[in-house]
Amino acid sequence: MADLQDDLCPATEVGRVDGAPPGAEPCPAEAAVVPPETGRPVSDPDDDPLTRAHAVLAAHPVADGCSGLPRALGRLPWYDLDLGESAVDADVPRLHKGRVGAVFWSLHLPEGVHGDRAVGATLEQLDLAKGVVAAHDEGLRPARTAGQVADARNCGRVAVLLGPAGAAALGDSLGILRSLHTLGLCALTLTGTSWADTDGLTRFGEEVVREMNRIGVIADLSYASDRTVRRVLTVSRAPVLFSRSAARALRPHPANLPDELLAEVGEAGGLCLVPLSAEQTGPTVRDVADHLDHVRTLAGPECVGLSGTYDTGGAHPQELDDTSCYPRLIAELLRRGWDESEVALLTWGNVQRVLRGAEFSARAAQQRRPPSRATIAHLDG
């Protein structure tokens, strides 16, 4: 990663909102507050924290790192996300109320789905997700790059990024990886396969990471073993993310990270997206804020983000029942003394940095190497 840093946006720039095209009308979430170009606060410091939270989020909306909405919708006979849908945690009105500007839709499969079934089920989820976005194009817009995410935000839509999917979706084939990316896959969780397990990455696993770098698919390391995490941090030329990981020192959970790994993730420029999950972070808003404080301290303000984990089947902390509740969490962070520039990185800038890093690494890798034709049989025997 060291050779990429000069080409990536500095942290102070990433926190700023990307400029809208000349003559473009501001989206509803941004109309009340003009993002500062002078470094001054976007809200009056005398305002109460919740008012300040809404002002900051109007300029720097939430990029949510994990939503299980596609699977939740697949179980419903009928739904309308534009008007509102009480059967799920996220619909367009609540996304706008919570100042959500972008969201990753998880394509993870139920336990026990492997092999050809996993490939087919992932393709079906991709098809469903793309159909949902197309059917709600007044509120949602597909995206896979930082520029497309900013464009969606600037015209009042919520950018939808497809992924992460589970590594089983590849069927141990790099050709399938490329095909999934062509269909819109943005991120892949590296766990639960023979080539990414408790012993770390095999030779084929390392080739998967290199090919992900070449095409621009982001490595998600939540639930990965410590050995796998460390090896991916060494092999990957692009930033990695943890789609739903908090601090293990505060709450033991297999997806949460120990302090030493949090520090290594910060040094590597990765991104830890802290989940709004009662199981992983605790039952209150304050518990979630404690994890955010902890990750920020160890990894740095440029390496922490938010993962709603809405519609994934888990319970959420009090006062964070659905996607409309993000301002309450941001208000708690402002009460704790977080600078508005740090909040801007947390909600928006850090995800944009990782997306830009993946794009830059892909362009550089495509000039150096052709598509990999390696097979697991050849590399791992």
C-alpha cells in the first residue's frame, strides 16, 4: 500500500463532499447546508447535538457498510420501498430521514449453501437486487465507484453498492469472480472456503486477492481468521474493509477485532465498519459510541466507519431501530467531542477513500498483468 498513498486523496480532502456538476440542483438532504470549503464547522457550535448531527449529515451523509435488504425483500410477496415498507428496517423514506447516502447490500447466503448452489444463489440475489433498484429509481441508484456514489448523492438518490458476497459464490473459479464483478459485485468476504480459513490464505487464495485487486473488487475480512487478515493485508495492493466488525476488547464476538489487529488495519489503511448490532456492540447507543471511540483511537479516524446491519436478522441497540436513527448516534459522538471533520470521515469520507483506492489499484494492476487463468487444482493441488 505504501506506493499507492501519494495517489490517494489525503484524509483531509476525503472528508469533503465531492462537488456537484455546474448547474446541478442540490439534493433534498443537502439543500439546507452548504459544505464548507474553509474548514469552518457546517453547523453553529451553540446548537444542540441532535441539530448539529442533522447539519453534519446533510453535508456528509452515511455510507452504510452492510444491509441485508435483498434477502429480506425476497421473503415478501409484495413491497414498495418508495412509499414505505414496515416489514423491513430500511425503505426510501427512512433512508432519507436517517441521512443515508450510500449502502452496501449484502449478498451473503444462508449457512450450508456451497458449490454450484452458492454460485446460482448469488446470481439470483444479484438479479433480485438489481431489479429492486431499477423498480425504485426515484429513490435508489446503482453504483460501484466513488464517482457514481457521489453522483447518486448529488441528485438525491441513495447509492446502492452490491456486496459483499461470500467467497463460496466463486465456486473456486477466477472466471466466475470476473463475471460477478461484471454484473456489479463490489466486495467479497474472504472466509468459509478451503483457500481462506483458520490457517490463512493458500496460494490460490493469494491469487484470488490479486485478481480482486486487478478488477476492483474490495476484500471484506469480517469473520476472517487472524492469519487470513494478516496475509491479505500483506498481499493486497488495495485497501480492505471489515463490513461488520467492532472491538473485541469491549465485547467478545468472532467478527470483532482484537486491539493488535485494529492497529495493523490502521497502519495498512483499511476500514473497520462498526455494526449497529446489539450482539456485537451492545444494547445502547452509548455502547456503539464506545466501540467507535475505541476503533478511532487504535486505527485512526481515517479507518473507522458505520455498518447498520439492518435487515440481517439481528437485534439493534435501543434508539437505533432502523435506518432513520443515524442522527441519534452522530449526536452522541458530537456530545463526546468528536470534531465534525472526524464525523465526516466516519459517515462518508472513509468509504469514498476505499472505493477510490480500489479503482486506482485496479487501473494500475490492469497495466501490469492480464486476467489470471490460475486454478485451485494447479496452485493448491
